[in-house]
Amino acid sequence: MINLARRIFYCASLLVLLLVCLLPAPTTQAQSASGISSPSTGSSVRGSVPVRGTAVSDSFARYELYFKQEPSGDESYIWFTGNTNQVNNGELGTWHTGDLPAGTYTLRLRVVRPDGNYGEFFARDLRVNLEPPTPTPTETPTGPTATPIPIDTPTPIVQPTPVVVSVEQPDLAEPTPTPTPELVALNSGSSGGDSPAAVNGEPQAVESAASGGNAITRELGAAVSLDRLGERFFTGVRWAGGIFLIVFAVFAAKWLIQWALARSG
């Protein structure tokens, strides 16, 4: 009996071990696999947009989808769909953008657990109802290509090189001064001790001419000095008379004013 019990125990253990090895292992759904796969960040969308992705968790209660227009804070998110069933790489909901103003938006997926905690996943910079820029077509010219008209370039006129001409002025001989009678007399007296009579033959005539010229010069100087003295004298007299008249007029006016004041008093 003991051997039979042992055999049954061994067989049961082998059977359990075989079942564990053959049965597939349960799939572990990690919250980190959740997210939005479409539309991806930076996409341009319009109309009814299917939102695809994954919303799974080891402890799952529901998922929720929100959107907001940028720039704005977290309080601006608007709920538009959700479900209590997990979704693995499938359609999470439909986002209707037809009535939304054109701009940049953000989608948010929130996976909620039974205890109220949640994980969030985003698709950012979604261009909603914005037309992509249309490339400007390049116009191909159909007409004949215009040939530029050649313009004559004027040839500069070569100016002649100026010739430098040097003019030499002739040396002018200095005039020989003519000696006056006085200089002749002086020079004759200083050369060799000869008398004026030996040079000119008429010493008395030269001496008389020199003395006569000196006398005339002295008389003219005296006459000019007397004329100047007379002019200055008469000028002084006129100035003195003018000053006297001005002083007399001042005293006369003062006397008349005093006389008028005395008569009026």
C-alpha cells in the first residue's frame, strides 16, 4: 500500500509539472505600453479623426481622451470620449474637429486604475484645420528671350602730355649811379690829397653851390615848422573857444532853471 501511494504521488507531481510546462504563460499587460499612436505628434488633421493607440494596465478601471488648444494650461482639457474596456493597439475613439477653430492642439490619453491613480500619454503639436503652405509654381517663360541691346562704350580721348617750358630771364645790369657834386667833391678830397681845383678846375663854384643848397633847405624847413606851429595854435584856440561856450551854456541853463523855479515859488 505504501509503494502504491508513493507511485500515485509521483505520477500526480509529474502530471502537474507537465501541465505547467505545456500551458502558455499569462500575458502581462504593462501600463508603460499605453499611448497614442495616431495621430502622431506634429500631424495636420481635419474633420473626424480616428484616435488609435493602446490603453492597458495591470489594474485597469477605464481610459479617457481629452483635447485642448494651445497655448493653455491643464485646466483647459476637454473630455470627448472614453471606455471601461482595455484596448491594445486599436481605435480608442473619434475626435470630431470640424467645428474647432484652426490652431495647434494637444491630445491626452488618461489610463485610470481602480484606486483613482492614473497614467497620462500625449500627442502634441497637432495642426487642426490648418492648410499646409501651397508651393508657388515657377512660371516658365513662353515667349522668345529678349536679346539685350549692346550699348556703345565711348572711348576716352587721350590728353596730350603737357610740355614744361623753362624761360630764363636775362641778367639785367644794375644802373651806375651818377655822382652828385657833393659826392664828387668828397671823393676828390679823400683820394691822394689833390685839391678840388686839380679835378674840376673851378673849386669856388662847387663850394658856393653846396652852401647855397644847404641854406635853401634850412629856410624851407623853418618855413614849414612855422606853418605847422601856426596851424596847431589856431586849432588849440578853436578847441578852447568851443569848451568855453559849452561851459557857459551849462551855467546859463542852470541859472535860467533856478530863476524859473524862484519865480514859480
